[in-house]
Amino acid sequence: MFRCSASCCEDSQASMQQVHQCIERCHVPLAQAQALVTNELEKFQDRLARCTMHCNDKAKDSIDAGSKELQVKRQLDSCVTKCVDDHMHLIPTMTKKMKESLISIGK
């Protein structure tokens, strides 16, 4: 992006507007890459949040059903730990997908 932008400035025949438009074109792939990574991370975070919300709902239901607080706390801890473990296993696939998408943007 920086090399591209610098080459835009080297054209002594270009108007300020043409140079500006050239630089904006240079920034497009970076903006696409940032949006892609942000989107993937947001989806991952949302999935993890939904999982932990499910754990909280189960814990609340257990308390409402009369379960003891310590037992509910252990169940909640176990459930949240499972959420994290399950989502940790998704990271390599998510990373591979992002790399492939980033490579296609760079072409």
C-alpha cells in the first residue's frame, strides 16, 4: 500500500485530484483486509458469547429449580470452560480461512 501510494506521488504530470484518487485506490486492499479480519473476529466473539449466555441460562434455571449455589457454580464453570475449549479448536480453521481470503485480496 505504501509503495503504491508513493508511486502515485511520483507522477509529475498528475493533478492533485488524480494523485489523491490513485492513493485511495492503493488503500482499498488494506481496507478490505481489515474488514475481513474484523468480521471474522466479530463472528467468533459472537459465537463464544452465545455459548457462555447459554451456560448462564442453564445456571439460572438450576438455581430456580432449587439447586445449591456451589453445585450451580461448578456447573457454570464447567460449561464455560467447555465453551472456551470448543472455540479454541475453531481458531486454526478460522485462521486458515482468513489467510486464504487475505491472499485472494492481495491478488
